[in-house]
Amino acid sequence: MRNFSARRLVPTGLIAAAGVAALMAPGAASASLGEQCSGPDVHGQGSTLQNLAQGIWDPGFSASSEPHACNGTQGTKGTPKITYTGTGSGPGEKTWGVEPAKPEEVSYAATNGFLGTDEAPNPTAKKEIEEHETTLTPQALLTIPVLQAAVAIIVHLPEGCTATSTSNKGRIVLNNSTLEKIERGTITNWTEISDGGDAFTGTCSATIKHIVRKGGSGTTHILKKYLGLIDNSPWPGTTEGGTTGEFTWGGTAEGANNPTWPTADAVTRASGGSGVVSAVAATPSSIGYANLADARANAAFVPPAGGPKTATFWVPIQNKSAEPVTYADPATNKEVAAKKESNCSKEVYTDGANPFPPENAQASWSEVTTRVNEPKYTICGLTFDLAFTNYGSFPGTTIGEATTANNFLQFVTSTKKEKEGNKLNGGQSLIKLNDYEPLTGTVLKEAQKGSALVGF
């Protein structure tokens, strides 16, 4: 644990006042925020799963007439810009002090005005971040859901091998138990797979090669949480640093052991979701995982180069346990080149057993996962942006930074949509047909409440 600045308690009345001020209407100045659009440019870092979404939101914030955006007509008529660097959820969280880090890795909120992560901070990580406060404020960290995403299982069949299944011509399908055994390393050859009428033709007897994410990864977190729902019994594994031991999917879904995989599973590590997709595309007899948006963005996985009846495709996954077993595609329009929504509509998020989410954005969302039985695709997850109720309690921050973060995150969680044109669209509307799924229901409500609490 690092050395932290001395802290003092804030009177309860001041905390309440800051929360009220942060909830004021767009354009209003308050004790906790500057007037809308009066802040500077702000940078975010973290989740690569969010890369393509941030590529839509960031320019959208500067162009939309949605009430919380800054296109030069709202508030002070300022035009602060948002930039984002996808480094992975783990490296992003380290910049705010999660896990032991070198001093130069910790920039508090001064360099990164917000963080993107698919691995919501657990209570320990929340504490590590909040301990950097110079003035203690209860539940200062906000974990704000920003979208739903499907993690696609992508394959590259061995040279000279073709495959098909009963329900998805030209592609194999995977039962949950088979997927877990492949990742555990107890199924090692393509010819051992026989789900849903799977049939292989040609030279298919080959060892399955595993491509996984390097370093701490939120996409890895989503997949491992799902694998733990199928079978969370221990397996022998080796950490990224070479330490061997007994591990579980749930135990390695987050934190320092996130990059750990079974020893029987000799893995190749790639940087970022797009890096995994590229590595699988270049490696015959391989399997990997990536956000649907990253998979579709690579021409090797969509027609004419990839997709059904080719060597490279993403795999429909079992979404119903009772007979007859059914399989769902991660995309609503299946494996074609055109973007659409990820197949996460009506997803039921749980804590592994019971319907979830937490009561608000100030709580820990680390237990959120999906179910093995879902109406659509099962391996879906939430991705989050991290911000503060009180930027002013963290070293090097400014009221302007808090103002821009508040404006941007309220824009991102807005569902406003103009019937014609693209002028009024909020962030949730903008990403709808870009291989993500917007937030809905209780999760959306908590996200909007949480973004309104961002303050100084």
C-alpha cells in the first residue's frame, strides 16, 4: 500500500449539498461544478472494449444538440473535447491507484478525467482508489454503466478443415460445458467437439491453440465470470509472471490473476481485443475471444473473407439448458459485414445467483455477471466509466475537469433521439447500431443517476 495524503472528514451537510448541486439542470453553475461546457478537454483511459464506442461518443459530444453535450451552443458555448486511450481495464485502473503500482503509474484523476473498465472495482479496489482522497467523502467513486456488449468466441479452423452444424450451416456451435472444457484445456482437439450436430470434414485433427489477452483485461473478466457459472472447480494454472498454483475462473476474473490460464492451456497473449482478433485470424487451429465490435471490424471474420463456410468465424453459444438445446449468435444480424446491435437484449444480470444490479452507482458492481440461460446471447457484459462525486478531494484535479466529466457522462447515458437527423442523439442512441447494446431498465436508471452525481 502506498503513502497517502492526510485526510479530514467533511461535514455531512456539505456532502449532501454537493450531491444536490450536481443534480442541477444543464447550463446551471453550482458550488460543485462550473457552468456547462466551461471545462477543459478531458482524457479517458482503460477498456479496449469501449474503443469503438468512444470513437462514436467523443466526436458526438462535440456535435450533438443533446442538452448535456457541448457543440458550441450549450451552456457557455464552450467546446471541450474528449479523447480516449484503450490500454485495457487493468492498466487504466492502475492509474487511479488500484493494486500495487509504481508512483509514476498513479496519476489520480489529474491525467485521466475518467476511466473505462469492464471489470467493475471490487470493494478492495474501490478502497484503494478512494484512499487517495485528501478529504474523505463516503462512496466517492462512481461506477457508471455505459453500455452492454457481447463477447464473441472466435475460431480459425485448422488448414484444410471445414465444419458445419445442424442449426448454423457452415459454423460449429458450442455447448456451455464444451466451451468451459476447451478453455480449461480438457478438450484439446477439434475432433472432440460434437455439439448441436457439429461435423468436421478434412484435416481437422489438430491441437486447439488459445489466444488470450495480455495483462489485466475486462473482456477476460466477462468471459471468466461466465465460465465460472459453468464450472468453478479449481484448475492448475500459471500466472503471467510464471507462478504456478491452483486457481478458479471466478478467482482469476479480476485483480492481479486476471491474465492467469490453465497450465494445460498453452496460451499466446495479444494486446487488446483487436489484437486477439488479428492473432486468431493469422493462426490456423486457434480460438480466442473479443468484443463483437472488434470481431466484426476485422474483415477476416465477415463475408466474403470470413463467416459461415469459411475457416474464420464466430461461434453461436448455448443459451438454453433444457431440451431442445438452443444456440444464440453474439450479433442480432448474425455473421455479416453490416453492423447492428449485439444480441444482449433483455439480458438478466445477476450476482451469480440472484437478479442484480446494486442499488446505485456508488456501490460496488464487481459481482455483476450474466446467466447460462438467457433469452438471447449469454456471454454479455456491462462496461463502465469511473468518475467521482468529489474530484476536488483528489490531487491535481480542477473544477473544470469535473464539469467536463459530468457533461460527457450525462451525454453518454442519455437516450434522447431526434426522429430525423442526428442532431439531438444522446450516447445511448448513437451506439445502438454499432455492435453494442444500449442500457435499459434499472441499469439505465442507475447509470443516469450516477452520471448526474459527478461533481467537484
